Amino acid sequence: MKEQIYTIPVIDAFKEDCECPFCQMFNKLENDAIDFVLGPSYMETDVREQTNKLGFCKDHLAKMYSKKNMLGLALMLYSHLDQVQQDMDKLIPNDTITKKKSLLKKEIPNTKVYTYLQEKNSNCYICNKINSTFERYIDTFFYLWKKDKNFVDLVKGCNGFCLEHFALIYNEARQKLKGASLESFNSIIVPLQTENLNRIKDDLDWFIKKSDYRFANEPWKNSKDALPRSILKINSLNIIEN
């Protein structure tokens, strides 16, 4: 099948030698979103309105800070804090307690300010920007799986997936595929994941053995970076410096 603009990021990720192609896609989206927010586009009115409204999660604030664009980040945070303060100034004078039932059916009193700030803490402009595109990547993955045999062969040759993204496609397959197609998908994906988890375990095992003096002079094989690759496999966390 001829590559289309919307299929290229997915196909390119599966061509990479990595522990999870979906992590590759996600990390690219995340880096692009952070660069977008800290770049000139932030001065656009619609972007500023959204960042003022949504704010950022802890992880993405930390990652933006690491980019060293202190002025751009300061401008964003000043504008966001100003919006939050204006909203709070409107809420506090007439604040009332709303009651919310818990699972135990006890009424929990929440003020409007508390509810407002909880919503702020659960939103993130960058997360929203990433997730909306990443969901399309998942749809594209299954589209290519159904339509392109070459793509299926490409998936067969990958190093499996992190646990989070394996769970995602394993679950999504129930919605995207039916009958024989679903059975075929599972017959490929499950053994692929098992094989590559065993590979990671073998690399970790040898990494551990290398700390034993009896193996000190043995070659490292493929285990020197077994620890960061295992962390990515388990928790989707990339701690390998590019």
C-alpha cells in the first residue's frame, strides 16, 4: 500500500529499532507539542486562550522547564496565573458548597473554588494536544493492519511493546477487529510480546550476572543498556539520552 501522510508516522515508528514503536510515536508528539508551546506560535491568541484555560500537568511543566526557554515559560505561566486569579476572584465572594456522593454514598462537601482548582489540576494543554493525535495513530495502526500485508510483516519484526501500549492495542483489537481477524491478530501479537519480554529478561539476567566476579571477563552481549530498556518496557519511561 502506498504511504499516505497520515500513515507515515506510524510506519516510520515501526521501522525504528526500539522497545516500543508506540512510545516512539508518543515521544515525538510530546517533543513537538512542547516545542510548539514554547515557540512563536504561543503568541497566537487561540493558543494562549487554551493554555490560560487548561494549564499544564506536573510532568510537562518539568519538561518545559528543562528546555531552558525561561522567558517563554514565564510569559505562559504569568498569563495562566492571571486567568486563574481572575476566575477565583469571581468565585470566592459567592462561593457555596456543593455536595457530591462518594461510592460509599456519603455526601462530601466541595466548594466551587475547590472544584475549579481540581479541574485545573486534572487538565493539561500538552496532554490534550498529544492524546488527540495519538488516538488517530491507534486508529491508523489498525487500519494498516487490516489493509496492508507489508505493514503486518513490519510489526512482526518489531521488538514488541511496552506493557502500557501492549495492553492498549490488545484491548482496542476487540473493538477494531472481529472473528478470524481478531484471532489472527492475537496469534501474532501475543507470541511477539512474550518473545520480547523473555529477551528483555535474558538481557537483565546477564546484566545481573556481570556484577559477579566469575563473569567479569565475559562479554556484555546485549545487556549494557538492559536496565533503561527494561524500564521503558515496563513503564514507558525513556531514560536513555539521545
